[in-house]
Amino acid sequence: MAQHNETGEMGEKLAVEWLTQHGYKIRQENWRYRHLEVDIIAEKDDTLHFIEVKTRRSTQFGNPEESINKQKMKNLKDAAEQYQHANPGWKWIQFDVLAILYKPDGVDYWFNQDVYL
């Protein structure tokens, strides 16, 4: 397996742990609809969260969250619409980014809520 795949998988596992520790209930991981995917779908305080996880081992190519472009956010929005169609009843939804950076002295987490589309 390529190292970037291993890094992404480890990042998503760390993200689930971090979210759970911060009171989120994980509903889905790697939820797919056709070519669309949401890394994590979670709930907290009557809000459904669609979470994009980005993980890097260095900032050589920028911070993890900087790799999210308009097309990725459009895909996330489209996937969220499909998920809500199959799972109706949510009054509040939110798009979030959880960026993880592996550092020599540990792991840094950056959680940005209310990502604007």
C-alpha cells in the first residue's frame, strides 16, 4: 500500500477517536454514493456533521486543509444531499474539516467547523 494511503487511513482512525472523545457519535465512515464519498458522518447536539479528514506527515506541500478545493467541497455537498435524501429528518447540518499533521513530537489536530460552500 502506498504511504499516502496508509497516512490517510491512520488519519481517519485518529479523527474518529478525536471526534468520539469530543462528544460526537459516529454514524458512518467512508460513506459512498456513486463516485461521491464522505470521510465521516457524525452527530452532536441535534446537528448532522459531514466531515472531511485531511492528513499529512509534513507541511512540505502545505497544511492538510489547504488541499481541499472547490470541487472537493462541491462533491461533499452533493454527497450530503444524497445522504439526507436517504436519511431524512435532520433540521441542522454542518460541514467540517478535521486536519491532522503528524509531527516529530506528536500529532496536531485542527478542527474547522462551519466550512462555507
